[in-house]
Amino acid sequence: MNMQIELIPASELADESFNIVINDLKPRETYRVEMFLSDYYCINAPMLLTHDVLWKSTAIFVSDKNGIIDISQTPSCSGSYEDIATMGLFFNAKPLTNRKKKLPNSLSKIPLLDHFFVEIKIIQGNTVVAERTFTRHYMSSQISHQDIYGKHFQGRLFYDKKAIKAPALIIVSGSEGRIEKAQNIAQLLSSRGYICLAVAYFGLEGLPKHLERIPLECLVEAKDYLRQHPQVDSERIGIYGRSKGAELVLAEESIFNDVQCLVLNSPSDVVYEGIKGKWNSHTSSWTYLQKELPYQKFRLRDYLFSKLLKKSFPKDCSARIDIGQMHSPILLLGSTVDEIWDASSAIDKIVSHYKGHHITFKKYHETGHMLTVAYQPNHRYRKDWRLLMKESKDSWLATIHFFDRHLKKQYYKSYGNDIKSNSFPLLMGSHSERLCYCLTSN
């Protein structure tokens, strides 16, 4: 037998689906297909899980009458998943150990983590009858990177050296404060025509050690850096913030309101107390002009009340982020079952206080706080993995389409007919009264 293992389509970006087709097998016979992921960084995995841990998934298939296993059409009989699912093997891969690593303190020592390997083995009985390894990339081959050291932030810039007056994005991740998760998102968005600056705002040498009294100037400085970059169109800059990073972005933009659009993933509508190690800091998370922003104090009884009764505890009005002057277009993404904080009610509050004309939101009901990159395995939640995968894909595509709509000059020229015919349902939220996506104007 001269077996062939193909990944279809040939695209190598890690946030895109792929199908596995195995040809020239014996007709109507049982085979075990094993997938191994090596050098794999998963944004949904614990921060301390070392990226050189091997991930694995398995599925049992019966070849068809022509000796073909097409994973998009051939059902898995058993293994890591059952039935037909094109990305079933990938999404259900799990690390074989929980070996941990010590995180580097220096930006220069944080690896790029820009690609990983997918090994496919076809096994009949105890014999490996075919195998092949493919490479998947978090960023396209034309993208370069550069480490940036500012006074209040450190970052990693991802850019195409041939880009001329390109739109730019700042990427800010959550309460880890570091670069790894922001970098993962920035790499993928840079592969879609953006110059992306992944920002670390604490936790590295030269930055605050803990999530307390972080100056909003870290984002001001990051924006100034991009505006002065010779390849960036200073009139087309957006910001993506997730979790605590979304709180930081909203707080800063409520004062400056000077970018073209915002994506806030799992946001907060208030400033929360900072975190020092594992404890609350008794200070605000953020400062501006060296003055602490009013903040919501952490009270254990309120937290337990909200978890036990599944209700929001009353928030300190003085800690609420005043967005009354904001007019930049905003996309809000969040979950009704967020296990970290009540992003759902925060979205409602932000929508109700927004006075501009372009705000929309999408709420999800299976995935919790980790609404991240499409197709990346997410084993934090013991729910229907198909729904988890669907929601992560939906939120990621909504993010891409939103930035394209507001930052790319050619967006309407390329996609105008699709938009007017509403074939991009991902852009549409569920709030019919205040939702202002003027799909046939602008």
C-alpha cells in the first residue's frame, strides 16, 4: 500500500480548520488514527504548562469501500470523540503530562511560540502503517517581530516589512499581565493585514511586579509608539483587550477615547481592586497621573454570595468606569456562565451607558471566561466540546470581521455586497434596541 495523508486545505494558520484525508487503505477495515501536537502553545492551557509537553488525541475509523478515511465525512467509532467532526481530533487533543515550567522574567527570554507540529499516525492492530507530520503556524511567513521597551510597557511588535500605512492593533491580555497570551492573539491578527503590538503591563523585569497601581499611561505610550511608526496609518488604530486587559482598555479609553475601535472580550464595567500575589492589594488596579482610580473593593462575602446564589453583588458606583464620552465603535464579547466575574451584566451596563452610535455585543452560553482563539482545545469546561468549539470560532470570527469593518479601507469594496445582504451574521448582536451597525451606510 502507498498510503497518503493529506491536510485540506493547505492553509497553515492555526486558527483555521483543516480536514484529514487518508487514501489507499484497505476497504472497510478498522484503523486507529492518532494525532500528536508537539511544541504546541495553547492559549487555553494553564500558563505554567510547558509548551514542549506532547498533546495527543485518538479516534477509531472504518475505511470506506474505496479505502478512504475522510474525517469530514467518516464517523469516529470511539476514542477522544465520536461521530463526524472535521476538527474533532484537534480540538480534543490533551496534554500527556502536566509538567510545569518557570516563566521567564525577561521579555527577551520569552520564546516566540509561532508554530507547532501535527503528527498523524495510522495504526492497524499494533502496526503503524503510515505517518506524516505537518506544521501549523500562528503567524504567516512574511511577518517579522521586534521587542519594544517603553517606560510603562513592554511589547512585541508583529509586522510585515512590506506594509505601507497599514492599520494597527494593540493587544492586551488578562490578569497574568505578561506577553504570551497577547502574543498568540497578535500573531494571528498580524497575519490578516494588521501591525500588532502585544503589550505586557506587569510581571516582567522593568515593569510593576504585581497587578496593582498600573499606570494607564502604559496604553497611552503604546498608542504613541504606533502612531509614530512609519508603517502605521495613525488614523486606523484599534485595541483588543480581554479579561483584566479589557478593564484596562475601557478605563483608559474612557479618558482618551482616541482610537478607531475597541474589542472587549469578557469585560468589566468597573475598576476592581488590585492583586498582590494571591491576595487583594488594598489599592486600585490602575492609576492615572499617579493618582489611583476609584475601585471596587474585594469582599469575600460578596464573592461567595455571587457564586452560591449565581447573582451579581452590588457594585460601588464610584468604581464604575464612566464611558459617557466614548464614541469609538465597540464590540463586546462575553459569557453568561463566566466563572471569573459577571461579564454578562458588565456588557449590559456598558451598552446602557454608551452614547455613541456603533456598539454591539455577543453573549455565549457554554464557554466561560476563556473565549479565545478559534479551534484551540479548551478543557477548562466539562461541556459539549462541539458547542465550545463553535462559540470560540464565532467570537474569533466576530473579532476579525469587526476590525476589518472599522480599520480596513478596502473592507466595503471587498465585502460590501455580503454585508448588505447580511451574510455576516456574526456581526449582529442580540440587543435590537441599541444595536447600531448601519450595514447599508458608512
